[in-house]
Amino acid sequence: MYRIGSSFRLRPTQSWCILLTANLWAACNPAADAPDEDELAPSLSTVHPAPSVAPTTQVSPQNSSARLSQDRNTAIVRAASRVAPAVVSISVIRTQRTRPQSFWETFYMPRGAERRSAGFGSGVIVDQGGIIVTNNHVIEGADRIQVTLPNGMDAEAELVGADARADIAVLRIENDELPVAPVGSSDGLLIGEWAIAIGNPLGTYVGDTEPTVTAGVVSALDRNIAPSSGEEGFYLGMIQTDAAINPGNSGGALVNSEGEVIGINASIISRSGGSEGLGFAIPIDRALRIADDLLRFGEVRRAWIGVEVEPVEADLWGRTRGVRISRVAPGSPGDLAALEPGDRLLTVNTRSLTDPLDFEGVLLDLRAGDPLSLNVEGQARSVELKAVAYPSLTAERVDFFQDIQLITVSPQIRAERDLVTENGAMIAGIPEELSDRIGLQLGDVILGVNRIPVRSARELTAIFENFSGEARVTVTFERNRGMGFRDLVFRR
């Protein structure tokens, strides 16, 4: 333990000397006559003398202890006691393929060598049925997930689903007697109100399994965080707090003074790797909407308005105001609302826009049917529209062989997926094992088979229906705006 400024001097003042004994009075006041003991005795009561008829009040040890306990039972203590029992520790095992790190390792490292690594994080129990919300990056790539409750009980966890875009994952454990965290809302948060972070920054490095509690305030709202070097993805519309958040806190709870979860801790900005008072949490309303989608549908069903934006020119001070529409998909809600490329959007649902990340943060939380009010520069009235489900979700599915589902590329789907091609059959569903075997994956757009153009999902099925027995085919497809080829053997 290091004491900052350990060299100090305490200078006695007149008020200090009142409490000293008569023998030391002269040392503190060499010019004064030493008072007798009768003058010193009433020194603490002379400011407000009590009536002579009033009895002296004695504070019993029991009353003092009760008052002390009441003073210590603060809002932070009460909030922590409500939520901490439902904050769990998450341990994962990952298997990763090892690649040679040097020229010499290529000689002695066997091909396909693998290594196992461990990781840890936190999670919050939000439902009596064993539903736990955590971060996607806590469990991503895990072969095995174990949850440890604050009472020390371990349980194998099932991954219900995950959303990498919002960094949320949902786990389930089998247990009928679980504490559930009280859930609040991230709407209406006040900058400066108490914020309490509860998680497991030490993981399994300590002997007990109780979570760690740190306190601070809500520092800011709607923060957009760009990834640092070596990381992927943006964090949009985050809650900023100065409550200490460290590695291992990921997936834990951010709690208000009422003892309600208002966010899921996700990231920090740090030069040292530890907490520097810049922590960020995913708003709990967003986390629960994603969890509900994953539980009900197995996927996150966000909404779409068919509008893409780009940044505008900065002023002399480097500040920007609004975003410019770069593209409007034909037949989309934005198109029906008469939005056009070049329009400058200033606000969406009263939220000011300073760059495209602000706009993306609004879209991240959209669900089909949600209304939007857009303030367009130069227009007296705001533009009103409603978000709809993504075109790729509502398009007709065509069943292909071995549980592959196809949809036909339309102008709306092309705009949604930012495709180069105007026609083709997009893979909308494929089992993971089959994807690994044939080298085609979700989102690939099949453009041709053996140089025969494919303009729709039904055209692709018709082409394969003409094959009999065993056929060798070359499939042309688009992936990530690039072209690819795959030689396959097809057997009817």
C-alpha cells in the first residue's frame, strides 16, 4: 500500500486545544492562563447550553449501533444487494487452430495443430427460466461455456443465440431456483445519477465467487465508440460511466440507485488495459429486445427504411451538422416518404445527427412498425415514415436440396445487402455443416451454374432439376461484393 503525500504536519488550533487536558493548555496557548478543570468540562456544550432541569441524554451502545447500521445502508448498498445475487461468472474454453509464427516453426509444427485457451466474463440472470444475458465477445468461438453462480454452484450453459452487431448473447442454464435481477429502463437516464457496475473482473483468480461492486455516475448517453486497432465493430448509443469496469466485467450489470439493471457492461477506453473512468454499457432496453428476438425467432429481426447516409463537410472547427442521404432504395419507406439523395437529415426522432454513426444507432434499435420523424434541412415540416421488416426476411423462400433456402434478389434486397448484382438467387438458409462441406454460406448470391445465368431462385432449382445421376457443376456466386467460383458434385 502506497500513501500519496505521506509527509504532512498537523497544526493545532484553538478548537483543538479545548479538548486537551489542563496540563497541556499552556503548551498550546503560552500567553493564556491555564483554565481549571471546571472551565474545560462544559466546553462542547457551551455553544447550545441545555436547561438545568433537563436530564443528560445517554446514547446506549444498542442505539449507536442501530444508527451506524442505518447510516451505512446507503442506496448503493441496497442496490448492490438486490442485483449482485443474479450476476454470474462465465468461463469459456476455446479451441483455435495454431499457425506458425516464424519460418522455423513451419518445419516442426504439425499441420492442423490446435491449442485450447480459456476466457472469462460476466452475465446477468434476467428470467426465472435460467436465461442469462451477456456479451457476444465473452462467448464467441467457445466450445464450452460454464456459468458459476455467486453461491459457488457451477452449471453448463447452452448458447441460445448471439448478435455480433450489438455484442449481445443469450445463454440458458437448467435451474429452477435462480435469483433474477430487477430490470429497469435505459430511457430517461440522467447524466450524473448513480451508476453501479457489478461483475467479475477477477474471474476464477480469487477464491470466492462473489461479484465485484464499483460505483460512479452516468457520465454521458448515446455515445458512439469506434473500434481500436485489432478490434471489430462499432458500439452505438452506449451509456458512459466512470464506475470502474475492467476485463472480466464484460456482460455484467450496470445498475441505478433503485437497484435496477439499466445496462450490460461491454467495453472500456484505456491506455493501460485497466479502468480509467471511461466505461460503456449497452442500454438494457436494447439488450432485452435482442434477447427476446433470439428466444422467439432464433435471430434478431431489425427493421429497415431503405435509406443510406454519408457524412457532410465539416466547418472551420471540424464540426459537422447532420448527415447527407447517399442512396434511397426504390419502393422503400424512405422512397415512399419522398426522401432523395442529397437531402440533409438533421434529426431523427428528436435525436441530433452529427455523423453516420448517430443514424446507424437509431436503425440498430428499430423494429417493424416503429415510427420515425425526420427533420430535413430546408423543409418546414418533418418527414414521417414507418420502418418495415428487412426485405430479405419477408421475401418468398424457395426450398433447395438438403435444407437450403433461396430467395430472389430484388431491388430492395440489393439495397439492403449492398449487392453488386441486380439478379440472382441468394442463400437465405443453410445448415452449418453443409456450408462447411460445399463452401457456400449464408448471404452468397448464386449468379450462374456452368455458365448458365441465374436470375431468380426458381430458375436455379429448375437448372438442377435437369441434372440426373451425378453431375459436376461450377457455381458462380457473389460474396462481399466480390466474385467466387466453386466446383461441386451434385447427386440426385
